[in-house]
Amino acid sequence: MYSYYMLGYAFYYAGDMAQALPWFERLLEIEPNFPEIQARVREIRRAPPRRTS
């Protein structure tokens, strides 16, 4: 569980929300009552997609 948390935040703080989201979602499958991660997932899903070009 801790590794999903750390990987999610590593990608999150690097600005790579597309990579952070699956790690946070997996963490919520294991620990569904995790308000901090629930908030991160909502934040990422609401954010407009970033253009890479």
C-alpha cells in the first residue's frame, strides 16, 4: 500500500497526472476510506488534460 502512495505522489509532484492517477486508484481499491487520496483522484479527474506538444 505504501508503495502505491509513494509512486502516486512521485508522479503527482513531477506533474505527470496521467501516471499518478492509476497508482492512486489502485491504492483506493485496497484502502477505499482514504480521504487524502480520494481528494487527489477528484483533483486529477477534474483538471483539464495537459498538452505535451
